[in-house]
Amino acid sequence: MKALAFCVVAACAYATAERTEQWSLHILDGRAMVVVDNAQGSRTYLGTATDAEKSVAIDVANKTAKVALDCKKTTRRLSAKCNDTKAKAADVLDCYVPGFTEPMPFARGGGVEYVVDKTCTGSRLVR
């Protein structure tokens, strides 16, 4: 994955019976913006993105909360099909939130959606 000196706009969606959210990640020149949209509305967090060779540390906040994401540069096999192991590998940022073991994978374009329903339990590419 290339250095993040240019604008990166990536998204991650989470859809289960309990919660549906979309997270958008924007990175430009060491600055970061995370926007979280859900049924309660939209929340915007601003702060920094510290780029290293294999990771990116995102530290953002708004007036009421802070969010820290520990992101690892990696690839995932993604397509519109759920858990498609034969899909072409795509560059992603697997971002970990403190207290959660599963990462939120962010990809350019439409992003990655993590779904738990009758049709899919896992990740798929959203365009």
C-alpha cells in the first residue's frame, strides 16, 4: 500500500439486527476526518493521521467524544459476493477500535460492508 500523503476517502459499513452504521474515513497530509452515520444522525470527528510503513494511527475527536483507530495496511479478497475467497485482493486499512477484536476494514471507493443477516455473515465490497 502506498504512503497516505494524498487524500484517501474510504468507507466501512456495519449492518446487523442490533446496529447499522457507516463510517467514512478521510485522510490528507496528516489530518483525518471520521464521519459516523446511523439512525441517531451523523457525527464528525477531526484530528490526525500518523502514517507509518505498515500502519496508520487515527486520533480524532469532537466536542463530546474521542475515537482512536489503530489501522494496519493489508489486503483482503473482496467482491460484491460475501466472503469471496476467489476475488482479487484489494488494499484496505484494517482499523481496530479499543475493546473490539474484529477490525473495521476501510477500502477506497464504496468501501467494505460487514453484514450479519440471512444472506451473509462476513465482508463484501460495496461500490
